Amino acid sequence: MSSILQRLRDMPNRRTWLTPAVAVAVLGGIVWLQLNLRKASQRTLLAVVALAGGVTLLQFPVLGPFVVVFAALLVDYSLGTGTAVALNVATLLVPVALALWAASELAHQRFRLTPSRITRPLLLFLAASLLSLWVGMVLWDPAVPRPENILFVQLGQWGVFAVAGGAVLLVANVVRSEAALKHLVYAFLALAGIIVVGRYVPGFGAFIFRYVTFAYHRAPFWMLLTALALGQLLYNRGLPVWGRLGLIAILAAVLGYSFFDKQDSASTWVAVAVVVVVLVWFRYRRLRWLFLIPVLIALVTGVLTDAIWEFAGGEDEWLTSGGSRLALIERVIEVTLRNPITGLGPAAYRHYAAMQPLAYRGALWITPAINSHNNYVDLFAHAGALGLGLFLWLMGEFGALAVRLRPAARSGFMSGYVHAMLAAWVGALVLMMFADWILPHVYNIGFGGFQASLLFWLFLGGLPALERIVNREAD
């Protein structure tokens, strides 16, 4: 028996087709159960899937990211917690997959994290957030009402940070070859492509949307999809014709959704536009000035700014959204200055901000339920200047890593991936100014929307994985 298990463990290293084949078999089994066992209770179905999936992931840890991608996009099931916070399957799968990988490594007596400069700021950020939670509890103002379930909610907020970091570590450690990373990217593009293109197919769109999760409606999903699809289209010269046609179809669906169907969602089309600009900028270096000079002229003359202003909704949109957000941000910063070093603790600022009415343009919000709608301000309130500084350090390391990998990834899939994640990294930094898109606030975008940003963190973990692969090949 032990020899059989050993051969199964060794097979993914020998046959690159086995990983996607097992992934398709497992995910296909889940879909079959969903479609054919309608009379079975959800708990029974979940238990069967969890048992089969756990055994499979223990033998093939590299399948963990595949299952997370599938769940984040198509498993629309949440577990109630007795509060307003519900946990979805994708979020729960990350620590489970990470634990099963660790168990597999320990069983083989070879546990070791992938060496990377992102590990230290990531772990320090998580530790600082826990410190902020403890300090916030100790220094909680007695005059501020403290809900009975606040500790659970705060741990949930810290859990968003931890799961995001866990997604990075999962891919960084289980993906050990370019082929495995390629399979993961192509699996995401295929699945997401079926969803976004199928939306425009009469009859099929209604069928697929019975299973699509809330990730589809969130800006990070569209940003990441644009980055990975356009990155491969522009930089991977080895793609077959049918692959290029598929990517073009995906990008056409993305542009139709972002700039026409959801024009009122500035977060979506701004993130998509930023990603496109970054990828085109690096791809066509000799033509940069041909693009840059007209843009500068349009900016100086005001033509571009006026066009963007009107496209975004103009004065009406500013009054209803932009200006009010500044008022919300001002209130959150004001209450956080009680303890600017470690902040008020994860998810605590709403209760402090509700203590006084909020006035805006003649209206008075007596008991405001405030969200800053800005990820940087949120992080300052959650974990203070300490936590925000560590997060910026972490993001800086990701950007630096992508830049360092560019010379080693001159062509093919690897080049497309590195440039895609560099563009997605820039897009995420911009997107964080529009709302809590990248590390959601549990009282706002929450765990439902976190499924979209979870995908961003998951694929960001491919950068340290690729760094290890490149260093190993160099040795």
C-alpha cells in the first residue's frame, strides 16, 4: 500500500498531464454532485465533498489553488456564523489547503517555506494586526457601545488578512514548476472566460449564473482577468491561434462589461484601464512616446480630464459619491487619531465613528454606519500607522519582485505572467483608493466580495513561486 501511495505522490513530477487531469476529475465530480443530488441535504453533500477533497489534496497539494479558484467562482454557498458575517467555501478552503500541504510536507520530513523577501513583511503585518486587536480591546473607550459579538467580528476581519496571506503562501509553496503555474493560470482563464463570454450567449448565461458567486460582480475579478488574459496575448508568442482567439473573446467581454454595462462602476473600468495601460507600456517600448505625447497634450488642454469626468458621471456622481466619501474618510481618520500608532483594532472604527451625527451638504446622518470606502484609510483604522506601514512594505516587495523577474522572463508564458501580475499589482494599488477592494472590511464588501480579491492574492503568490523556479534553474 505504501509503495502505491509513493508512486501516486511521485507521478505529478513525472507526468505534467496528471495535475490538470486530477483537477478536472475532482471538480467534475463536485459539479455532478451539485446537479444530480438535489435531494441530498447541503450538509451531507458538503461533508462528502470535504472528505473526498481532503484526501485528494493530501496526496496532491498542488491541486489546492485549483480548487480555491473553482470555489471562488462557482461555489455559491456560505456558512452562517450567527452574525452578519457569513463564511464562504473559497475562504475556508485556503487554510485547509495550506494545512494539508503542511501535513504532507511534515509526513515527508521536508517542511520548508519558499524563501522570499515577501515572507517577513507578510508575517509582521499579520502580527501587527493581532497586536492592534489586543490594544484596541484593552483601550476600548467605555463611552463607545461595544457589541457582544465584536470579538468574533474583529477576528473575522483579521481572518481576511490571514486568508489573503495564506493564499499567497499556498501558491508560493505548492507550485514548484512553470507547468503547474501555467495550468493554474489557464484553468482560471478557461473558467472565467466561460463565465464572462457565456454571459452574452442566449440561454447559457442564465444557466451559468445559477452557480456564479459574488466574485463576478466585483472589480478585482475583472482587473485580474484583464491582466492575465492581455498579458498572455501580448507577451506569450507561443500561443496557438485558437488560444489567441479565446483571449480576444475574453477581453472583448471584459471591455463590454466594464465600459458599457457597468459604466456606473468607476472602480471596475478604472482598474481595467490601468492594467491595459501598464501592459501596453511595457510591451511597446519604442512606441511609448507616440502614446505619451498625445496623452500629455490632452491632459494639459483638459480634453482628457473633461472626458473622464463626464464618463464617470460628472458633477452628479461627485455629489452623490465622491464628496460624501471624503466626509466619511475624514470621520474615520478623526476617530483613529485616538491611537494613530496601532489603530482602533480590526473592524472597530465603525462603532467609534457612529458616536456623533455626520453632516454632509445640509443632510444630517444621526446614527451613521460608516465605511471609509478607501482601503488605505481602512488599514490605518484597523492597525494604525504600524500596520499600514508594514502593508506598504509588503506591497513594495511584491512590486520589486515582479520587476526583478522581468529579465528572466523574456518570452512565453512566464513573460506574460510576470507582466500581468505587475500590471495587476499597479491596478490593485489604484483600486484600493476607490474602496476596500483588496482587503475588504467585514462591514462593507465583506467575505462575499473577498472571493474576488482572494483570487488576486492567490495569483500574486505565483511571483515567489516563479522566483524559486528561476533560481533553481539558474543553479
